[in-house]
Amino acid sequence: MFKYIPYNILKYQLYIFQLEEYDIKIFIKAIFKKGFFANNNLRKDLVWTSKAKLLFSISLFLQLFISLTLSYLIKVYLLNMIAFIIFFVFIYYLSTIFSFIFLASSSKLINPIETLIKNNIINNAKNKLKKFQKLKVIGITGSYGKTTMKEVLFTILSEKYIVIKTEGNNNTPLGIAKTIISNINEDTEILIVEMGEYYVGDIKQLCSITPPDISIITGINEAHLEKYNSMDNAINTKFEIIEYSKKDAFYLLNSDDSLIMKNFERYSSKDKVNFYSSNINNSNIKNYIFYQDGSGQSFDMDNIGKIKVTFLAEYIIGYISASSIVAYHLGMKSTEIRFAISKLKEVNHRLQPRLNSNNILIIDDTYNGNSTGIEEGIKLLGKFKNRRKIYMTPGLVETGSLVKKIHYAIGKSLSKTADKVILIKNGVTNYIFQGLVDNKFNEDNIIWFDNSKEALNKLFSYLQPNDVVLMQNDWTDNYV
């Protein structure tokens, strides 16, 4: 019943608006899909930022003002105080149900002031950065792997240099600008910038703030395809980092990614581009070992020597290789790089292993939300021998017209790898189910849950000692 209280209705709809990063068009679509009232399975709660407080206050004021005005007109017409009260309660409650209209309007109202403040912060960041001509900027973009690449680079380069990186989700123009203003000083030697993008021109804008001396593209796939509308738009946006880098910038691309390899020559000549790879069959990787107890993997890398890491996924080889290439380019020695590699730690919620007392290995990949990461996870699951393999997922979001193809392929891959599959009921997991059963996976080994919260609460009742469980992706409350 609490979800029908006006305060909670407004707060819930504002929460969805916040999750959609205050994009009005997408927010309204989300409200009509999710419903006007909160359900009992919300994973998180509204973060009361300054913007959230302002939008809430303006929306509430508009709702009250309109309700009082219309009710007063009714009172004047009927000359009846009881009618005034009844109409006020009715109109106000109706306005809260349609809070999304008032929230969108409030956002439009504050947009000019917000834009002015943002532009001022961004311009201050640009001007500050111009003072440090010797500072090297490393820009990282891609549909996947940006955060892990950033963290590996930061650890290795910090062995010799004073390095600042963008933290958390500060990969927008404002977030990057705030990092520059707060953290950069005359001692800073390297700035690593994770560049987030959803629309054509996003990377161009970020490069105007921090034009890279070194540009890295980790990979391209259909992530956020609903916002891009086409794969061509997604490809063009990623390669903006090459188009808008500094003159004579150092380019580093993932040679394992087919869309990068098919398209990079449209943006730069082959002799100006450097490549890295995660392939364990490369000539520079020898004596590869994957440890069945979930403690990691080891390998010998040319010019570096023997490496042992706690990361489980093979892609870490590519990130170490890429970071070593950048480190050599900036003047580090093999001994410095090798020592720095020994300090690497897994990135939270990205194929992060956790072993419990019953020797159940939980692999937390809940921050992964793209098909390439899904493929890597299924590949990793298949490397475990003599363990029952369990896979849990709600599927992927924002895959646009490829939604059926992508999720059917996930089911097909899982049918050859997993022993049990746990699916969360939503608009995409039925395609995974179809891919499983069409490829002769036993339907009795498919477990359904209504939501992720319920699945997490009941997960351990389905587990046995020595199981390995891969938890991939975790939808936020704005998706259905």
C-alpha cells in the first residue's frame, strides 16, 4: 500500500529518471514499461543528489500549485468549501500518478541554468589542463573493457609515474572535468580518462576536454544499440577517439575485435596503429596454465617473463599486453612493468572470484552488460573440469533489433557448457530459454525466478559443494 502514497510515487518516478541519467525521452518510455507505481522488488533507492532534490522540489511545487489553482476555480464556481477539498485531493493525487510529466518539465526548466554551470566547470577544466603541457593524457573507449583497462594501466604506470585516473562512473564531460579540477596538479604526469559514450559525438566532446596523447579502443559491439540506432553509429563514435586525438597520437587497438579490424583503416593508416591481443596462442605467450581451484592463471610473456595473476578471464592477458606496450612507449623498463603486474587486483564485479567454505566458487560478473563479456564468461565457465557449472543471468539490455539473435546465441552457447541455468523473467530471457531447449538442453535444469532479488536469496538452496557459479549482469530497476 505504501507505493500508492503521493510522496512515494513522486520519489519512485524520480528514481527511474535518475537511473536513465535524466534523459527525458528514455525516462518516459521506461515509466510506461515499468508502471507508475513502485513494485516490492526494487534493488536500490533514489540517491538524493542536489539535482534530485531540486527536481523533486520543483515538481512538488508545480503539482500543488496546479491542484490548488484548479480546486480554487471549482470553489469559486460552486461556492462550496467541501467541493474545494475533494477536488484538491483528487487533482493532487492524479498529478502524482503523472509525476513523470512534472519531472520532465522541471528538468526542462532548470536545463539552461544547469547547462551554464556545466559549461563553466568544463571550461575551467580545459583552461587548467592547458597549464600542464607535459601532462600525458591516455583516453580509453569501447563497448566493453574500459574500466578493467583503466585499472590495469593505472597500476602499471603508477610504478614509475604520478598518475591520476577518472574514478567510478565519472566518464562524462562533467565527471571528467571535476576530476581535472579536483585532482590534477603540477606534479601529475599522466591522466587516464575512461570515455563513456551513448550517442554520436560523445567521444568528440570528451576529446575536446582531454585530447589524448595515447588513444585505446578496447572493442566494439552492440552495447547501447538502442541509443545508437545503428552499428555504423556505434563504430563511428568509438573511432572519434582517433579522429580527435592530438596530432601524432599513439593509437592502440584490440586486434581480437572483428569490428575494430574491419573498420580501423577508415580512420587511420595501418602503419600508425598498434595492436594488442588476449589470444593465448600468440607467439609472445607461452606456458599458459589455468588453475582449477579458481586462484587465477599464469603464463610467460615475451620481454616480461613469468606472470601469475588472480584474474580468471583470458582477456586480462590483452590488458596486460596493452598496458605493457603503453608503459614501454612512455619509457618504463621490463623490471618495473613485471613488478607492477604482480600488484594487479581484480576489478569489482567483473569476473571476480569468491570461494566460500563449501568450496563453492562464485564468479561475480554482475557489472558485465555486453555480449562480448557474456561470451568470455561462458568460455571461462567451460574451462572448469570436474565441477558442476551453474550460470545465472537476466540477459542484456539495450540490444535493439539484435535482441533475439544475441540472446538465442547465449542460450545456444550455454547448452554446450552449463549444467544448470538460472534465468530471471523479463523481456529477453525467453530467447535464451529457446536457444537452450532448441539445442537439446534439459529443460529440467533451467530454473526461473521472477526477479534478481529472489534469485540471490534462494541461490544457495540449489548449490552443492564444489559447484562453480557464474553470475552475469544485473539489471537496474529501470529495465523490465
